[in-house]
Amino acid sequence: MQALVLAGGSGTRFWPLSRRTNPKQLLALEGGATLLQRTVDRLRSLVEARDVWVCTTAALADAVAAQLPQVPRAQVLAEPEGRNTAPAIAWAVASMPASRRGEPVLVLPADHRIGDDASFRAVLADAAAAAATGRVLALGVRPRWAETGYGYLELAEPLAEGTGPRRVTRFVEKPERRRAEEFLASGRYLWNGGIFAFRGDTLLSLVERHLPALSSGLATIARAPRRLAEVYHTLPAISIDHGVMEKLDDLATLPLDCGWSDLGSWEALAEVLPRDRDGNSVHGDVVAVGCRDSLLWAEEGTVAVVGLEGMVVVRTADALLVLPKARSQEVREIVDRLRDDGREDLL
């Protein structure tokens, strides 16, 4: 099989640590290896390094390649610009050798966290086996609480007797609290994990059927590779979920129960980091007095705080972020404000 790792994200919700040239997937948020390196490393017993492909941006390609010396440099693909996941995935699959398009392809984001690598690999192996028969799978995560920030997959009955793949009846956008609680109680929904398995030729056939403009653009790029940037700019900017997966009547899934997190915010990171006896997660040179349930991060210099509860404090060389942990998603608004103010030095 082959694996495709999507590593082009900007990681704005981890500002000020995450920047354009050093986004979330390139950071070692738990020490040691970066999120990107961990993603590739946990595939090791399933996929050889020579069978790993990475799709990223032109600005990040060299940094990605430097972090993954075991992956052939030609298989670190640089998008000329971001056009969402359907063009990224389809272009990457089209870039794989035509002789291998009958093999399963696993698609994984580069910036997710997995707590139980062995369980994760076991499900990926089952997904690849199902994909080898022509099935398309969108893996879901067993919900652990009524999350309103994730999309959901609604499940039908198993495709066959036993505990194998189940059909996905529909995708559900991020629900309001009451509906999320109903989803959790029903036992018929999974969080949409953004992880897919399919045969390469199956995916390209589905793109041709459901996104003909994308398929046509890829054919032009194949005929004239020098026109990549010109043609890529014209490709439809759409997610693989909306463009292909939601249109399938026979989409299948397998549940993941492996300590998954998309690490979508500083609050989400605080949930997985070790905590001291007061519930604080601390990184770097931090002096905390009378603080509880806070994330205190000193990338450089010293952070000294008194009497904080439920807060995030992040210091880098050139910026300081302070906000309630429960409002971590609003970091994006700071990034938007900096962009509007022309503060490129902080982006």
C-alpha cells in the first residue's frame, strides 16, 4: 500500500508558536519528534518509507523534506497554492506511479495526535484491506463527549456479519450542543477524523465522475507539468468530503478508538499534556504562584504568573498570548487582525 500525508496546513490556532514558515505540523508540541514525524513514524510497520507521499506547500517543502529524510525527496509534493483537500489529494494520487494505482492508499493529516499507535495501525490495516476490494472508507473516531467543533458520520448497519466496515449514511456538519448530545447518546455517530482509504484508481474515477473540472485540470498537468502553477490556480477549491465523499452511496467507515485528537487549539493540547498537582500544563521556564488548570508555555525567556485559573499564556521571542483556555479557538481572530494590519513580521 501507499500513504499520503497532508502537511500543508497553516496552524493558525497555535499562534504565536505556529507561524507560516513553521506551522503546527512541524512543531514538537509534546517534545521529541514533531507531529509530522510522529505521523510518518507510526506508519512504519504498515508502509515503507519509500511508499510515503507528502503533500505540502511550496513554502514548507524544504522544511518537510528535512524532517523526513527517509521519504524520497521527489515524493514531497509542493502545491503551488492551497486549493483545499480535494485538489491536494487527487493531484497527489495522480502523481503516484500509474502502475501502482490499483493499490490501497491511506490518507492522513500530518497534525493529529494518536494516543494508542498499535490500535490505530490495526484499524488502518483493516481499512487498507477493505480498500483493496474497491471500497472507499472515511474513518471515524468514537466520540468521547458531545463535541460541537467536529463534523460527524452517521452510521448504518455493518456491511457484513461481524464487526467489519459500516456504511456511512450521511455527513453531518458541526452540530449545536443539543444535537451533539443526541448524537453521543445514540451510539450511531462517529467524529469525522479526516482519514481516508481507497485504491488510487478508484479515487481518480470518482473525481472524474463528481469533479470533472478537477479531473480535466489534472489531465492537463499530466500532459504539461510545466503548467502546474497556472493550471492549479484554476482547480475547484473544495474539500474531498464535499466534492466526493458525501456523494457516495456506498461510503464505508471503521471506528477509531485510539486516543485521537486533532489538537485543534491550545485548550486541546492542554488536555493531552501532563499536568502538575494544580492541573497546570507547563513548558519551559515558568514560575507559577497560585495558578490552577492553566497552560503556561515559555518558548523563550521566562513566564511568571500569579493567581491564574483556566488560562493560556504563551511566550515566544517576539509575542505574548494571554487568553481564557475556553476561548482558545479565538486565536484565529488575532491572526486575522495581524494580517489585516499588515503585521507580516508576526505571521
